[in-house]
Amino acid sequence: MGERGRRVREHAVDRGGRVGQPPLPSDGGHPSARTRRPTSRSTRPAASDAHPPTSPSDNPALQKSTTKTVAAFLNSSGGRLIVGVDDDGSLRGLELDYRGLPRSGAEGRDRFLQAIANAVNQHLGPGVTPLVKMEIIEVDGSDVCLIHVRRSPTPVYLKEANDKDEFYVRLGSTSRALNHQDALRYVRSQWG
């Protein structure tokens, strides 16, 4: 991981308390079960797309990646997502994501946070709102979004467009969907 990646991680750990949660432990620069960096299409645009969708509101893949990871953290021990940094620690920023958002008169940062909040609300329900805190920080002149997630006191299901509910948990540094039987066992073991 590069120097920028370490600085982003330090910001995420240092700022954990500022957004209403205790700081999350540092993982020494290694991938962790408590840190996830989803990659938006702005970091890897498709060659055939002249203007690829880059925001959570118009990019279903980014929306699903973000909300499934939030759901997994809610159902596990909590954690944080860092959007705008690749898995290898390369700083990408959110500037292309800002450009992909519909104009609402609000600043790019506000529109991005609103798009993430809307995706979480739509796919996970309004009950998780107090458990998910978001902020934009600047690192080396680029914006990065930190999403701090606390463990939920009840199971959280990801609602798909086809009315299918999926149950996600963290397994190592990945978010995994559990089948119906495994989800029932997990829910019983975690919430009684």
C-alpha cells in the first residue's frame, strides 16, 4: 500500500470518533474484515462507454457493492468503507463520481452523500440510518468518502429490485451472501 493509502487509512481511524463512533482499530495496512474499498466505475470506465455512469444513483453495480458491504457490516461487527481509493491503496478520488450526479443545486460532496444515503435507505431500510455515518475528507487534494457502519441490533436484509431479500455477512475481507438455511442459523446465533 502506498503512502497515500496509509494516510487515508489514518484519516479513517482518526475520524471514527468524530462521527459518533469509537475509532476503528488500524489493520497495519493489510486488508481487513473491518475495512472495504468499493471501486466505482469512475476508476475503471468501460472503453465502450463515452460517458459511463459513475455515481451510486445511476450505477447499479456501485450501488449494490456499497449497500451489500454496508449490510454485511451491519450484520457482523461493523466496519468502514472507503470510497475513492482502490484496493491497492491508489487514491482515485470522487471527482468523476461528482460529475456523474444529476444537478440539484447542491455541491458535489452533498450530492454524493445524498446518493449514498438514498441507496442505503432504498435497499436496507430507514431503520439503519442511525448506524451509518458518512463523511467526505480531502487527501492530497482529492475527496474520499468514509462510511462508518456500526453493528445492527437486528438482522438487516438487502432488498433487491426483484423483491428478493439477501442476507450478507463479513467473512474475512469479503462480503458474502448466505443461503436461506445458513442465514437462519446465523440470525439465531447472533440475535437469538
